[in-house]
Amino acid sequence: MEHRLISAIEAALGWSGAEELGKDFVRGNMDDPALVSRIMTPNRLLDVAMRRSLNRPQFRCFQKGEEVHPAIYYTDSVSPRGQSISMVNMRSLGRLLGEGATVIMDQANVFDPTMEVACRALQWWSHERVQVNAYLTTNDASGFPLHWDDHDVVIVQLAGEKDWEVRATSRNVPMYRDADPNSTPSDEIIWSGLMRTGDVMHIPRGHWHQATRTGSGSGKSLHVTFGITKRTGASWLAWLADWCREHEIFRHDLDRWHGTGTAALTEAAAQLVSERPPADFFDAYEQATTLPRHVPFLDVLGPLDAVVCTTHFPPQLQERGETVDVVASGKKLTLAAKALPALRLLLSGRPVALEQAAAVVGAEVMEVAEILVEEELCAVLTPELFSGYTGLVTNAGS
């Protein structure tokens, strides 16, 4: 899926693909004001918060370095029938932001179609799971104290400016579950300075960092952080542990008293490692992802006139002479080979208007689209979902 944000990130960081993820700290500038404002604005973030029933920790507020108690900016909206729904009290939140505060929306991709599409594009690009958090800071509020993340992050400054400090790691490639708590920050400052609108920064896993507007006076900052969690050797070994249950030798009790069978067990483990290398793990990981949430297609609501592929990772097309297999999200569909042009179009990750597509690849695209929607590899392109692609991803077949 070609996405303007990915192209802009690559250009800003001097990358030619996802291979550089996790390697070095690097920063640059997108130099595309129209793209920056299209991704997210402060008012759009607040609009999302206003229209949804959000709860901590999805939506949090910090002031003077401490988390504000939710009771201060949440309220229960009670219906005439006495039904209570927790909602953000926008008047109270506005007061906090006016005084100077930071609000955080975790997994903004769940609530906003533009963020959803951006994360899906980054997943197709990186072949790793991606989520995005949004941070809005006003006046001279501080942010999180010095900390490190257990995943790589790509940060895009979308409005205003914020002071950052990035330090080296104090433990190589630390993990969330690790043998060391990694609680002592490094003294080596790699970079400190101001992130301005359009700036992009890549912070590899384990690098200590903090951001603040303390001392900056009146103003604002909005940035989004795309968290990209890559697979590790530990992930591979955990996957192997699941596979070992296929072999009887691993299902036997360990001999606590005599220590017999250790050599055979070690040999079987070495055989398992050689049989299922990391490349197999990568493929299995993509296939193990569940199908995403989407609006179901109901013909009583109208005809199927536009679709888009919404799988977490790009589907695989395997040509087999007179047939072609579609493999994605644990499913395998077999279609006639003549469906291949339609499949390539429909599974491109770009919005497809079916009437226009029929003129390009033939009328069978209608039937193929119905199959893919029924199997949930494609979703009906509602106006709301389409808004996430507008101006960022070109339509397929156009």
C-alpha cells in the first residue's frame, strides 16, 4: 500500500525501506504542511475525545508532572432512562488545557480512520504490528519523565513545538519481560533540541528520552508516536515452545530424580530449531493475526459499490496454474486463475470503486469482491473509512 505518510517519513529520515527500523537514532523534516495537518490536528483530537466514551488508560491527562484524577475531567452522561455512560467533560478538560496540561490518547488508530489507515500502511511496510498514540500539550506543561520504550518509535510533530532529550541505552535491546529492570538512565545525551511542526524522529528501542514544554510559555504541541514492535529471538523461542507439543518427547514429564533422557531431549530441541527457522516464524506470525474490526456489509443497507483490503498484513497470492490461492489472517481461499487481475487490484490496500474496476479488469471483479468481503479480507468502503484514505492513498484502478 503506497501511503504519503510513509513516503514522507522515508524521505525525512533518509530511509529506503523498513530495514532501518531499530538501528540508529535519526531525525529529519517532512517539509509538507498539507500532509502534516491532514494526519491530525489538535481540534480533531479533542473532537474524537468529545464524541466517544473513553476511559483511562486510553485517554489520560497530566498536569505538573502528575496524572490528573479522572474524576476531575470525566463525567457520567445519564440518559432519560437512567443509563450512565462515562464521557470526557470537555469544559473541565478545556480548563486544564488552558492552565497547561498534556492529554494522551492511546491507540488513536482505534478511534480515527486516518490513524487506522496510517497504522495499517505502516504494518504492510514494516511487517510488524503498529499502534499510534497522540500527545497534546499546552502552554508550559511537562510531559513524561525520562523513560525508555520496549519497542521502536517513529514520532511525527504535527503542530507547535516541544523540547526533547534523547539519551543512549543503558542496556542493549531491553525488553518488557527481561532479566534486568533497566532502571538507571544513561548519562550520554545523543540529541537535545526542539521538535517543530513537520519534524520526524526515530528512537530505537531502549533509548531513554523525555519531552516537555516547561519554560516555553504559551503555545501548544501535538505529536503522534507510532509504536512498532519487532519480533525478537525470545519471540521465536516462545513460538517454538508451542510447536514442541507436537512431539511426544516434549510432552513427557522431566525426570527429576535420575536425570535420564536429557541427551535425547537436547537432540530433539536442536532438531526443532533447525526445522522451524525464524523465516517460518515471520510467516506464521502474520498468518496468526486475527481479522480486524470493520463495518459488516449488509445488502439491505445498499449495494456493494466500493471496497478496500483491511488485513493487518498484505495478503499472499500464490499462483498454481489454473488456480490462485489467497493466504491471509489464517485463511486460504482458492479461486480460478482468471481472477488474478481482480485479486491484485482488490488486495492492493487501496480503495477500489467496483464499477471503475470492472472497466479495467473485467466484470468478474464484482463477484471476487463479494467473496473477499464475505471472508472479511476486504471491507465495504464506508464514507467514514474512505475519509482515512482521502488525499493520502490513491484509489486503485484510477
